[in-house]
Amino acid sequence: MTIVSKTNGASEKTILLVNTGSAKKRFIVQKLKRMGVKLVVLNKEKNWAQPYVDYWILSDNTNHNESLQSIKEFLSNNPKIKIDGVLTFWEDDVLLTSKIVDKFNFIGIPFNTAKKARNKFNFRDFCHKNNLPVPKYKMVRRAEDLKEITENFNFPVVIKPVYGSSSAFVIKVEKQEDLLEMFQYVKSNISTNVESALADGLDILVEEFIDGDEVDIDILLQNGKVKFFSLADNFNKNKGIFFVDSGQAIPSSLPEKCQDDLLETAEIILEKLGIQNGCIHFEAKYSKRGVYPIEVNIRMGGDYVYSYTKSAWGVDLIEYAVKIATGEYFTKIKKPSVPKEYIIGWDLHPNESGMLVELDAPEDIKKNWFVEEIEIYKKIGDPIFVPPEGFEHLGWMTVTGENVLDAQDNLEAALKLVSYKVVKFDSDSSLGKTERKNRFSPAVLNKNLLIRNAKIKAIKGADLTNIRKLRIGLLGNVYANTDNPIELRSSQSMSEVETTLRSKGYEVCTLNLNNFIPTVDKLKKGDIDLVLNLGNRLYNNFELRPHIAALLDSLQIPYTGADSFSLFLAADKIQFKKLLAYHEIPTPDWDYFYDREDQLEEQLKYPLIVKPANSNNSEGITDQSVVINEKRLNEEKEKIIQKMGKAALVEEYIEGDEYEVYILGNNESNLQVLPLHRSIFPPTSKEQWNIYTFDAKWKEGKRENEIIHQLPPKNISKKLESLITEIALDTYTIFKCRDYGKVEIKVDSDNNPYVIELNPSPWLCSLEWGGIVKAAQLIGIDYGMLLEQIIMMAVERYRRNKR
């Protein structure tokens, strides 16, 4: 357990926020800070919320005992900090929050009550025992349990996870003969990787389907009394056999009697559950047989619920949630008979799973009077998985109108202002040879099957002695009429690889990522056996580099080099450092800043080097990046955080030589470390430090000429050479590099090596002063042999079913 403190201004209330949630919840944390609330956040790690958090309690929220102990230690170590209340806005942590309520005597929902509401089976049991309307239901753990359902239940039925959220894995089964198949689909695919709220359990519930109008009721409950309620109609969630949140309209258009019945049922259930205080999101259906409760969410509703409640009724659910949690009494909110505005919230869903390749959501869209809010969660290059492969959406928007019909017309107009294109995943490919009854049959039972196709099958069967029959796709960035040294290097790599492979007899198809849509279209044709991934940027953005590998995985095309996860970890220097520290790989002492106000760890000593946390090729690094005092540190922080718009990594400056270690291979049987490349810098001065600045690496001049390059190194001990090699190998394998890669290591005056960076896909072209090509030549591997060796290692990797 780690506790991290950050100084902030005084405020009236201090809230323990359990889990920040994803960046989708940014608006909540921002609102809390605008209210002047001091935030103590219980979370696994510091994240996007860092600028808004006063104190972090870093602990694994899935381990409730550890989290409770962490809070206890925090309170013991910080006796002057008085926490006034606890809140969560994240479904994953409602049970942990209830345990915190019990343990520390906060206002909220006790654990014994929370587990009845959180667990859908327990909630059905509770309703049944209290003579509340409930459909027939049964917990199903094995296929044998389905017999009772086929014999005693009326169809259609609904299959759903007991701890699910956001309609993930909720399926409607119309016919008895489809029940086993649909149960197996859910059983095989249900996972916290798809829906994190499932961390509480993976049990499955089957119940009779209730036909009717679905309604959400948002309730503020204080001291057992309903202080505010708001009803919203759900649009049709049915998407074939799946249920997908489509949108909601507020206020409800149901007859007044129906609304009264719904509210009365909600009040009865909350009273019988024993819920006295909370911001509740209650879901129910109004059927021909009356009201049927669906579930009680013991936290504020997600997505646009906060936005449309505030717009329609002028009620800020976050403000009142804080008042309830801190025991600040408020009178019943008088709701007018007519809302301030009629609001529709609408979820943006593509029709098929795929890769987002185009997105046009104008920044000034809210200048249209009828557009209230818009949130886009995905970026170009991101995959989006919709049923059956996943349960994601692009984002949402809310629109207003003078009445319901006017709001609907305005929604139609607003949707025309937002355009996007998703390149469909071809889940059939050669798997289409498998006979299927429908799209959801076992041939596409889970997302992983999207990532394997006939090309991988062909690679697995490839004869290594006849590898040159493979059709190679050469994927990278080609630039014309440029004097940018990085762009020239990228074009050089593509040209040299293409020329060499053609001379060896390969059929090569050049794919320029700078022409993204035509390139994706070529990849989708399926006539490429293996891609040589030399991609450096996507949409001229290095940070999107991991998405290139993700694109190939999504299109089910085998490729050389690192996968998206390894590329991401290597590119994000903060995550890279954390993993090095976890595995005790030596690296300079370090810290990081997301905000200008972040303070430096006291144990770090000057001089320090300040780098952009996510950039490559020494971009943003100059001799001024090395700082010797706080004033210079703040100047560099300002440059990176404000001007470059990036987080900043700061680490202790290491005076000494730098080593590049190139590695080939994937496992112990073929791992090979090439001869080391050593850079010896000129003596340090106040204006010039022992680092590779951008100019030193990319511009010809005096500085570059002063650096001495040794390949292999001269006059270093075998012990140091072995130590550098072993540390580089550990780094390469820990980050799961594939086929080839480069580790950069700095060695101080006492011969202590420190890992500086990892490049899982270094340049595959000839360089003047080193590089993988020259390192390979030293042991008799010429350029053509090097490329073929990389291709063969990739083929062997796919043959072993290792991606």
C-alpha cells in the first residue's frame, strides 16, 4: 500500500472517492473540485485524475481487506485529515464502498444491504421473499441446469451476468432450442476484460423476459425519505438478441398513473432493502401486469444521466450526493410540473465491430442551441467492439427541445452534425468455411476468434525452407518532398527493405500509412501473408504507433515485431519506468509530472533530465533538458506540460557512456544479442551534457562529430559487457518484445548500468554510425539475411501459436 499526498487549497469538505473510474468520469472529478471538495482517492494507481486529487491512497481495490487496511493506515498517518464522507461513481466498487461505510461509520449503504442490490440473483430472491413482482429466475452454472428452464419457464428468456453492468452479455433467447448455444456463448466469453464490473463474480442468471416500457428512476434518498426523483424513458434496447443502451428521454412520457406506480414500487423496494441514504439509479419495466423491478444501482447513473437531470430539472446529482454522504441536511426538492427542458440522451453505436478510421465531431457543435452535451470516448485508430464481440460505444450526446417531439427532431439534426466511419472486422475470413447457423454460433464465440484467420493458418503451415513464396506487405511511412530527418529515415527504411526483399525473390506490396484508408482497404483484401511492420506514426502522431499493430491484429494479419501492448509500454516512459521498478531492473531514480503543480520527490538529486513522457527519437530533448535547480526544472515542466501538451518524466542525470543493445529472437532457443554499440560523449560542460539531444541524433554538426562510436566497444571488461547484455535481455523479455528490438543503457563512472529506453521496433536500415544492420554485419549476417531471419522468426512464432 502506498499513500501519496499533494498540496492543495483548504476546503470545507473532504471526500474519500473510491476509484476514479475511467477517463469517462472526468466530469465528476472536475465538478467535485469546482465545489471546493478536497479529494482523497482510493485507487490502484495515479492516473488521469492527478491534477484534481489532493491525496492518493494507492491500493488494489479488488482486494477489499488490503483497501480497508490502507485507509486505516492513511487516517493513522494523517491525523489532521478528517474525511467527511465516502462516495463511488463506479459500479465495480459499490461493494467495497459499502464495506468502508461499515468499517469507518460513514453515511451510506451497509454491506449486507449492498450485496442484495449488487447481485442480481440475490435481488430477485429478495423481491420474491418480500412478495414483490419478479419473473421466474434461476442461477445457471452448468448446461445441466438449463433443463429446468426449458421445462418450466415461458420463452423468451433473458440470460445475464449476476454482477453485470451496461447491458454487457445480456441476451434474449426466443426459442428453447437456442438456449444452450446462447448460454455457452455467455459462459465462454464473460470476462472482466470486456466488463470490469464482473470482477465481483462471473455467475449467470436466467429469467423470463418481461415485455414492457423500460424506465430509469434517479432518486436522492436522505434519512429514508425520497428528496428528489426523476423518471426517464429508455428507447428500445433490443439489437437482435442483445440489449444495447440506445438512448433515454426525460421527462417520461408514460401516463401519470404509470409513473406513480413506478415510483411507489421503487420506494417500497428501497424501504424493504433498508437503504436510507444514497443517490440511486433504479431500473424497472412497466408491463401489462404492472411494475417489475430490474435492478437497483446504488450509485449515480452513468453517461448522460447527470447531464440530462441537471438540464431538465436544475438538480445537480453530484452536489446532492456529496450532501448525502457528508450528512448535510436538505429539504425535499420541489420539482415543477413542467421541466426546464425536454432532453434526449443518445448513445453513438457503430453497426459492426471495427476500427474507427474517420471521425468528424466539430468542436463548436454546442453552438447549435439544441446540443446540450457531447462526449466522444474513442479516437481514430481505436477498435470498437459491439455485440457479439464486445459491448462498447463511441460516446453519447444530449439534445434539448421545447417538447418531446421537438427534441426528437433536434436529435435527428444533431446526429447529422457528427459523422464517423468504422472499418468492419471481417470475422468470417477463411473461418467462413465453418458452417454456422447464425452470426452468434460457436464459430465466433469470442473476441479472440476475430484475431485469428486463414492467413495465420497459412503462416503456421509455411515451409521455412521455402519462405520466399510468402507475399510480404511492407507497412510503414513514406514521405515525398521532405527535409525532416525522421521522415527521411522512415522513407529510407521502406525503400531499402523493399529493394532487398525483391532482390531475394519476394513478392512485396508497399503499404503507406500516410495514405491510411487506401492502405486499410489493401490490407482487408486478404492477399498478404505476412506484414513487415515498419510503421512509425499514424496520422502523423507517434503516440498512435501501438495502434498500427492493433490494426493488424484486428484485421487478423500476421506481422513482424512487437504487438500493441509492448509498443505502448515502451512508448509511455512512465509506465515503462514503473514496470522496470517492479522487476527491479536498474534505471535512474525518477518521478513524473502530469501537472505544473506536482512536486518533485525529495530524494531525487540534481542534476536531473526532464523528458516528454511519450515521444521518441529524442524529440523535445535539448541540452536545456538537463536541469540543476528548481527554477530550471519548472521551466522544463512548463515547456513539456503546457507547450507540448504531454506529461513529463524526470530522472537523475547519469554521466557516462551510452550503449545500444540489439537483440534478435523470441525464446531461449533463438535469442541472440548482437555486438554492443557504445557512444562516448565529449567532456560535460554547462552548455553540453552527455546525452543524445534531438540535434545530436538528427542534425549534422560539431556535436555529432565529437561523439565517439565504438562497434563493438573497446577496452571494457567482460564483466561489464555481460552485465549490460543480461540487463538488456531481461528488459527485452519482460516487455515481451518479438523478433527484434533495441535496449538503451547508460553506464556511470562506477560501471553501474541503467536502462534508459526500449525500442521494440528499431530502424531496419543502414545507419552511418551504428544500428541493427551494422551490428548484425559484425557477426556475418548481411542485410538480406537479417530481414529473412526476422521473417522466419515471426513465422516460427505463429507456428508455435505465440502471437
